[in-house]
Amino acid sequence: MAKQTGLAWTTLTVEDADGSTARDIRNDVTDFEFATPRETQDVTGIDKSAMERLLLLADFSIKMHGVCNFGAVPSATAHGVFATVPSTSVQRTTVIGIGGKSLTNQVLYTDYAIKRDKNGELTYDVPGVLADGTVPTWA
Amino acid sequence: MLNHMPPVGPVQAYKTYAVHSPLQSHFKEVPCQSVDCDAYAHGWITMVDVATELGRQQAGYIRNHSGRSFVVSELGTMVTFTFPAGQQCFQTHRVALEREPICSVRGGDWRAVTTPPRQMRTDDWVDDFANHQDRLKTRVERG
């Protein structure tokens, strides 16, 4: 049996609308995912310019999902951070970190959708795309 | 429908790294006291409009099934329930269990799943993700 590390997520921060204050939103995010290009599959023919492939290689998207928390201190909750998504267009530095490694991205979030399902759960989804075209790398 | 930026390539050209912490397994429900709930500390007010079906159901629940003590006042069709401090509020409070999240890798992106998710240990997931990103970075730098 493989050894269990028992690690909890160590970092998940997203910047506020001011574009400089990082907020720890780990407690309000239950799922997130990164869609990255598959390097091995070239989608443009070899007759196309390299530029198209470059665009694809730099094309990343992110989606976060969590439980709504309209806490007493809005700036300390995911809602406080994401509530400004529809009204601002600012690149937000998003950092995820685990096991001593971290991944830092400049992300443009494009929506903040709140959903109440049948059994009363109030959840949100926040999709985003990489804003500056730099491939995020683990450090 | 979420407002997504359309990806450049077709769905087969993407690979998704996901982290899940399901509420059922990675969180537990805790009472108000554990999370310094303001409603518990100071009491709270719930106003319902009994002119509506929803309002009647809410008022019926509070009066007959909630099991909480309250003072009620009515103004027209608006009914105000004032709950004194020291009671569990109506919100569900959850705290994370600090468990290792479920990490998986799959083909596709938010549009579709092209290969089924493969679950990985966190360390391996980070490693796989890091190698993948590194390959992409190398390709971008090569041009």
C-alpha cells in the first residue's frame, strides 16, 4: 500500500479586485480544476503558422467551485473576492500550493455564478482564463 | 450557463487537472458555537411575508417545527420572528476536515470529458502536473 501523506491543501489564494491583496479562500472552495492544452496533440496542421500552436499552448482555463459563504468579514471569504468579478476586469494572481510546491497564475475570472439546488445547497462556480499567456509552472 | 472564454482548440486537445473535496467526505457540519456565529452570539431576526405561499410555509416551519424560541410581531402580512441569542441559527456551518483532497486527471476540459478521470495521489498529481506544465513551457519557448 502506498504511503499516505495526509496533506491538506496548503495554499489557495486569489487576489481581490484591487489586484494586489491576496485572499486565502481555501475554506470556501471545495473543487477546482485546470484545463491545460495537451502538448502531444497538435491541432493545427503543419502548414499553419507556429503562432496558432503557440496560442493554443498558452490557452489555459481554470474553474473553481465552492459553497457560498457570506461571512461577517466579506474580504475574508470567497464571496468577498469573487463578488467583484462581474463589475471589474482585473488580472488576479491565483496561487495554489501543496506539498511545498506552488503554481502561480495571472487569471482573468469571467463569471461568478451562484446556484441553489433542489436540496438547498447554495454553491458557486467561477471560471477563469489565464490572462497573460505565460505558461504557469510549478515552483 | 457560465460565461466561459471559448478555448482556442477542440476539446480533445485539452487535459484537465482537477482537485475535489466533496462536502460529504471532506467537511463536517458543526454547531454555531464552533464558528463564532453572529446569529448565535447576538440573536437574529427572520422576516417572512405570509401573503406568499413560500412565506406561509416558512412561518409554519418556524412556528411548528423549528423548535427554537422566538418573539413574534406582525405588521400587515409581514411577520417578524425575533430569535434571542444562544440558539442554533438556520444556516449550516461546515468546517474542513483537513483531509487530502481527491486529485484526478482526465482528458477534455469544461466542455466535455474525453477520457475518464484517473485518480492519483496528491504527490503524483503535483508531479504529473508539474512535468506537463514544464513540457508546455519548453514547447512555448522553443516556438
